[in-house]
Amino acid sequence: MAGTITEDFARIVALARTTLEDTTISQEIDLDRAILTIKGIYSPYQIYIKETINSRGRRYAYYILSGPRVIVGFDNHPDRQALRLKHGSEFAAHLTEFIPHRHGTDKSTLTLTTPWEAEQFLSQLDILISQIE
């Protein structure tokens, strides 16, 4: 993302409003952190997007859901399975590291990825959904 956090969030929100139906958006921007949460429908799926930016960096979660089931998801949380894939037996030394990865259906699979952006996720929903149908 380029620009200020406010500008970046505004671009993401604008794209979400044109891409998703029934969107709900919340933003919190203060000196310590910025949080953007978006929920919407990309029929027949529910879409969940969350960006948190603070002094540690940018943490994200982007999910395509069918009811309570994860269909596909991208995040960079310090997931133990992802850390094991990247660092092997030394994973415990990296337990707080943000690690980009992709979850498959019901989080039954996990693969390491390059970092994702919310705009990238929203613009590739058709491609992502075509891969799962």
C-alpha cells in the first residue's frame, strides 16, 4: 500500500463497496494503531477482511466463507503450522513472526505465500472462487 493509512483504507473501502454486497465497514485509526474491518457478500459467499497496522507492522486476514466454513483464507498471523513449514525444527524461535500463508477449505491445508493486500484479494475473488468450485 502506498500513501497514508487513511488513503489506503479509503481505497480498500471504495473497492469493497463496488465489489461486495451488504457491506459493513468499521475503522479505527489512532496514534497507536489502525484497524479496518470489512464484511460483505460475494454471492453466495461471505467475505471477511481485516487489516491491523501498528508498530509491529501490518497484520491481515482475508477470508471467503460459506456459512461458518472457511473456503479459502489468506493471513499473516504467526501460525505454528506455517512457521514449521518455513523454519522447520527452529520454528519455536519465531513464534511471534508474521508469516504469510493460505488456508484451504476448513483450514485443512496450509501453504506459504507472498504477502497479500486487501485490494489484491478483492480484485481476485472471481479467480479464487473459480479455483474452489
